[in-house]
Amino acid sequence: MRILGIDPGLSGGIALIDTTDKDNQSIQAIRTPIYSFKKGNKNKRFLDMLSIINYMIEFEPDHAFIEKQQPYPKQGLSSTFMTGLGYGIYLGLLVSQGVSYTEVAPTKWKKTLGISADKDEARKRASELMPSASDLWKLKCEDGVAEAALLAYYGIQSGSATSKILH
């Protein structure tokens, strides 16, 4: 089984856990591919959809677990719009590739795996649960990569990936 985990933010990540070979489980993970350009004195960042879809094709997931996005109190309108846009792009790319997916609220998967909203805690917990892959999120800026791996891990451990694939 090849399970994809997606932390959909611009600072997020994409991770694949492949359990096909029970003796040699492999984990691949990357930071969310983005592109940026300068507009006036601001640097604008966007999801690199072509790179994301190429990774999906390369990874060949059986199912994906994506962190469900929602607006938060005191979050600005532009920020809320960009969050929703990025989330919608990921859902569209998954559907376009025929990848079934499960949306998981951050509070649900984080509570299940015993972590808070603290980004460093996510990297630490990911290293505890997947020590062979800890070099994939060793930098502070790779917390989204760790969260993507934890989402895939959550999906495998919850058993819901298997039931979704069989139906």
C-alpha cells in the first residue's frame, strides 16, 4: 500500500509511505513545491502545480490523507483566500489523477498521534515514529514535511486507508 500525506500550506509538504514490502517500508517526503516572483516590493509565492502533479505521478499513491483546511479567527481575508485556494488545488490535482483521498481535521490526527500544534513537536514525533526518515525533516523549516509524513502514518495506523481502497 502506498499512502500519500499532504500538508497543503505553502510551507507544507508531501510524503509517501510505501508499505508494499513489509520488511522494507520506505518513506519519501518533500517540501511543498512552490514558485515565487517579485511584484513591486513583495515576493509572491504560489503552489507549483506542475511539480506537485509530477510528484503524484511518480509516487503512484493508492490513497491520500490531506489535512482539512478551514478559516481561523483573526486570520486575514487574503490569507484565508490563499489557504482555500491551495487546498482546492490539491483536491483538484488528486481527483485529476484518480487518487482517492480522506480529509482529516488537524485536531483529529494530531490528538491521535499525541502532538500539539507546535511545529517542533511535529518534527520530534515524526522522528520518534519514523526514525529511518528523520533526516527528511531535520531543519526547522521542514515541519510541513514532518506533518505530511505524520498524516500518511496516521492514515496507515487508522486503518481507514485500507477500507477506502477496498471499496
